[in-house]
Amino acid sequence: MPDPYGREGLPLEQARAQILQALQPLGLEETLPLTEAHGRTTAAPVLAAEAVPGFRASIMDGYAIAGEAQPGVGQRWRMVGVSAAGAPHGAALAAGEAVRILTGAVVPEGSERVLPQELVVREGEQLELVQPCGPNAWIRQPTEEAAPGQELVQAGQRLGVAELGRLASCGVRQLRVTRRPRLGLLISGDELLPAGAERGPGQIWESNATLLTALLQRLGYDVADRRVIVDQPEPLRIALQNLAAGCDVVVSTGGVSAGDSDWIRPLVEELGAVRFWKLFLKPGRPFAWGELAGVPFFGLPGNPVAAAITALQLLWPALQRLEGAEVQLLPRLKVQLEAPLRRGAGRPELARAQLVVAADGGLWARIDGSQASSRIGSLQGADLLLEIPAELGNLEAGTELWAQLVRLSVF
């Protein structure tokens, strides 16, 4: 049976699956101090060397009392010392004894309970329970954070704020991580000028290099080599060859359609192979995927919004795979359109929108201005990529849609 999308291009999910199936992790590693490992991917599991915290610790300021039983109101104890963080009380408690204890301090042997300070009255060296204490002992156990040999993070895990904090609390100073892919970025176009240059007729200031470099940095990847080249076959051929020789991935924008000056796709076919081109997606139809002298090649559209969207949907998962990380896509949620949206049916669309949280907790999507793939302003303030199915035309306010959340998490 013929592919119903043969003329239109590959559906996004099918294109992503084909790319990921073709790629394998680079398998390169390096050792980094913990302070430089944020956003990196572990090359091996990291295990706790010792128990953490390694001792019984008080969860709050109060009094550690002798014994195991839950005390009753009116029970009394004699104060015999203080246990502070980093300065524990050195002796075990005998029956009827108690120590003043501060948050994080070692609970002395012979004590199985800390009384919160607001439940007791102290007069000199005498302590009396004046309110019921409840079942909570307010003691942190020696292995609460980790037991010796416990896996703290698995191999292939992205190291975020929480992971780094936990590793530091368990005494980890450095660890093995996978090396990130080196990216080569090629921007082609006769009409492109550097920012600030005086424009002639039909010329525009080049923005794709800045937009994509910033997007990739936000996702954790640096561009190792960046070139802006005119639409001429020989300079483009040389640039592609040089980028493939020095990088793990080559990314271009523009030149992959079928116009008279679209040289990138035929040059990649000459120097390597184009596995597919054209996506059944708006924005992003002129997209090419293949290999260039054995190096993965991504030919993004020339329009900046389409370039950014396809980079997010296809290039980013591929970079994660090459890095050896578990591939994570953007989280999705259901939202409703705040206002009607006029569009023509025919291609699925990823529309840029702001997330609006109503007073009743409802989630709404607000679209502001043109959704043209050349208008970078549609990316400003965007929280969502609305997934609009191909068969839907004009949409009314209140229409429920799936959306990808493009505001990245903190932890």
C-alpha cells in the first residue's frame, strides 16, 4: 500500500523514530568535577560510598529524652548536656535523662525520641512534658538519604539541580559523564547580512545562527563550528566537508528544498546520503535527514521559526541519543483555546501559544499575532506548542487540544 504522505512528507513521529533508530551513542566519556556536571549525562551508575547522613539526627530543635516508650503529659527528665550540629553529646543517656538538641545534631545513644521544644517546660535542669507529643519521634535515620552501595543515579541519567545536590550530600566530588556531540552549524543564503550591516534591496539580517545557537545552548549543547555561506555550490561543498571532518553532527538551515539555489540537499547526496526529506508538518516541511561522510546530517528549513521547531522536535532527541542519555521529549498537557483560530486544514501544525491559568485552575492557550514561520516574534513568550491535527480547519474558542510544554523544568 503506498504511503499516503509520500508527496507531503513523513509525519513527525515517524521521522523521529527513523532518526533515533539509525543513531547510536558516541560512547565517548570524560571525568568532570561535580561543580561542572550540571546538564551532563552519567556514563556509569554512581553509588553511595557510605550511609548518609550516617548517624541518627534530630529533625528539629528540642530535647532528646532517654528511653523508647511514648511519654505522657507530666513526665519529667533531668538535663545532662547539649547536642549541637557538629558537636554531639558524647555519652549515652540513662533512664530519666535528657539533652538539649538542635536540628541536625546527633541523637545520643539511649534515646529514641526528640520532643519538640514547644511541648515542654524547662526549669533549670528539669524538663517536663506539658502537651501530648504524638507518635512522631522526630529522628532522621542514618540511611535516610542513602545506604552504603545504594545507586544514587543510574547510567544515562541527565544531571539536574536535584541530582547534583544529592550527589554532593553523599560526598561525590567527581564522576564520569558522556561527552556531548560537537555540532557544526551551516547557514546558507545570498541575502544574509551580519547584524548592523547596511541592507541593500532584498537583503535581511541573518538570525538563524543566533537563534539556533541560543536554543541549543538552552538545551545543553554548544555549537563548535558556525559558518554563514553564500548559495554557491563550491563554497558550500567545502564548508560541508570541513564541518563533517571536525564535528559529530552537521546542521544546516535552508537550501534543502527544490529551488534553483537550493544546493544543500544535492551536495549532501553527493558527499553522503539523504535518507528522507520533507515533513508532514507546519512549520517545517523542507527538512532533510541523512549522513555526510559518515556524520549525521540535519537539514533544517531556512525560515527561523521552522528551523527552531524542527530542531526541537528532531535534532534535540537525536543529540540526546548520541550523548547516551535517555531520550526525553517535551511534556504534554491538555489546554483549551482562549480565542478562535482561523487556519486551513491540510497539515498538522505546532502553533506557538502562551499558557494562561484561569482563576478556577483551567488551562488556556493564548495565541498572539501571526503564526508565519518567518516571524520570530511568535516564539517570544511562548509556553506551548499547540498540536493541531491536519484535518482540523478553523477552531472555535474552548477547543481542547494537546500541547507541548516548552518552558523547561527547574529541578
